[in-house]
Amino acid sequence: MAGLPRRIIKETQRLQADPVPGISAVPDESNARHFHVEVAGPVKSPYEGGTFHLELFLPEEYPMSAPKVRFMTRIYHPNIDKLGRICLDILKDKWSPALQIRTVLLSIQALLSAPNPDDPLDTTVAEAWKRDELGAIAQARQFTKEYAMGNKPPQ
Amino acid sequence: MAGSGQTECVIPRNFKLLRELELGEKGVGDGTLSWGLANDSDITLSDWIGTIIGPPRTAFEGRIYTLKMHCGEKYPDQPPTVQFQTRINLSCVQKDTGVVDPKKVNCLRQWSRNASLADVLAGIRDLMVSKENYKVSQPAEGTTYF
């Protein structure tokens, strides 16, 4: 792995040796900066029982700039858009090199437990969430059932 | 691939395409080229629509050409496939189908993973102003292949 920054090697080793509960992150065989991620939907959230596939990429400037992350499994959530892009402050202006892949994944897991319709990425979903929270939660459950259960990892 | 990508920073397909999408949404250059997803909820980021405004002082002047571009799973290691929707007489385009022959567009023939959908559109526009094409008579405006 010559040429791969030591920081990335260390983080990768730790993710394997001491994984975050409910999350797996495995580097791609041909690209050590590209991780295949699986997040289990948190209990007591409308995503419970679902397995969500994400991908994470460490750009050249990492850790001076944030990892890039997106959902590959469709999800009904006010802070995640139809293309799987995530609205999360630490992925944007609140990024700090003191954060890690691990912290990013934990924050995404927390975002699933606590959707924030006041800082929306998908405005249609966010409006539904504010207008009729129970209805939106039911819809999120339906999406989880439809797209995140029994789904295979995308290629 | 040399060094199997361990040493250099290789941007994966989807992150490259998301960046291309953002560039397309911002609008680049003089606005004569544009591109975006054919379906805004296509989580696979595979099917794109591009447009080229015909360059001035050519037979294509002022016309708006719509093209379908498909990025397969191997993009950007492999180039997109491209098909005109708007009928056109152009040396790189199959007359009956609108399909672009990759051998006849430099950017597609000598594809590099750093190239983008914008480069493909620019490469096709360059052919419109080339000597062999710029005066060729064109089908009626607004007619399409499909």
C-alpha cells in the first residue's frame, strides 16, 4: 500500500479490527480510498430492519477535506435526496481533520435516528415530514421494506 | 490497471458523475453545451441528456440538438455511449439511428478516465465546425430519431 497516507491505513485497520456496531466499511479491492459501507437501520427508527448500502470516498486532500459519502439504497429521509446525497454539516463546512471515517459513519447512523426536516435536502420529503410526521414515518418504513430489505449490495 | 489504483487517487464512478452533475447544474462556459440526468431520481446515475446549440456560421447554427448519453457500470474507465435524438447530418452520426460512432470522435476514440460528458459534447460540437461538416445540408428542424 505504498503511497497511501499512513492516516488512511490506520483508519482502515481500525475499522476492521474494531468496527462500529451496526456499520461495516470495507475498502474496494482496487481502490483503497473507496469504501463499500453497510449501515443497519437503527432500532426504533423507521429504517429498522433495513440494510443500507453506501459508498465513501477519501479525496486526495483527505483529511484536509471531508470524505464524500452517498447512499446507494433508496431511502425516504428529509436530509437525503433521491440520488443518495446526504445533507450533514460535518461533510461540508463543519468538517475538521480531527474527525474520521468512523465519526462520519456514526453521524450518518445518528441522522437516521433523528431526521432533521428543518435543514432539508429533499424539500418534498421535508415538507411531508413537517405536515404529517406519522404519515412520513409510515412512508419511510414502506421505502425501507421495499428497497432496504433483502437487497443485495450494488456493484 | 497499473498499481491497481493503490498509489494514485482514483475517483470512483459515482462520485465523478455527481461532480459532473453539479457542474452541469451550475452551467459552464457560454451555455451552448448542457447536460443533466435524464431522470432526477436515477440513483445509478446512468442515463443522461445533453444538449448542443449549433455553432454560428455553420449549417447547425441556432438549432438545439438533444443527445442521450449512457454511462455504464465501467464508466469512466470506459466512455459513455451517445445517440442523437434530434435528427442531424454529421460525419460521426449514423444516419438512420442517430448513434454516434465512437471511432469518429477524438474524445471517445482516445478516451481517458479524466474526460467528462462535457468533453464528449464539446468534441461533437467541434465536428460541427469542421470542414467536412459545416456546410452539409440538414434535415428539417425539430425532427427526431425517436
